[in-house]
Amino acid sequence: VPSYTLIRESATADRAQLRKAVEGAGMDGVLAARLVRVEAEETSLQAFNFEDRSAGFYSYYSSDSTGSFDPSLGGESNNITIHFDLYSVTGSQLLWAGDAATFPSTDVKQVAAGLAYTVIPALKKQKLI
């Protein structure tokens, strides 16, 4: 259950309210995520414009070919590292901790799915979920 459905953003610093919200929701554990690092990475898309596709194989790649390459296509994406802590609500103790890194992406849903794909099996392997 995402914490934003249980508490207001302005109340996140109040430990007593956090505990009350978690216990009231019947949770036995809390998985906390913290952003550790963001690394910008240049990406490049290589475009090649083929203008005449009717030429034969050997005549197509002649020195007077009208095809063009644009190396300026591309952009920047971020690699992020997130630290996870799994806490027991009843025991008030840290049960598990780990880091997960993502591959370059500008799609938040894709990043979240990738993190879930990494973290959930790790927790299952240790019989924590």
C-alpha cells in the first residue's frame, strides 16, 4: 500500500502519526525507498536516411550515395540508484536492506516495474514476503 494513501505529505516527519497509520492499516512491514544517486547519461540515436531503395546491392553503396547520417539525434537519460530498507512494524527493526540500480529510461512506469522485478524476488528468496 503506498504511504501517500495513508498519510498527508505534510505529516511524513511525525513518527507517531506514521506508526498509527501503518498499524491502523494492518501492515506488518514497511518497505522504505530512498534515492541514493542520479547519473546523467548521454544517449544517441543513429538515423540513416536512405533515399533511393531501388538500387541494387553493389550500386547502392557507391561513393555518390545520397544517404545521410545524423549523429546529432539523441538526448540524455538518467541512471538512478535507490536504497531500500524493509522494517518490521511489530518488532520495530530493520529486516533487510539493499540497493537497486535502473537502466537509462525516461519512463517512470518502466523504472518502477524494473525495480519491482529486482526487489520482490530478493525479498521472496529470503522469505521476507
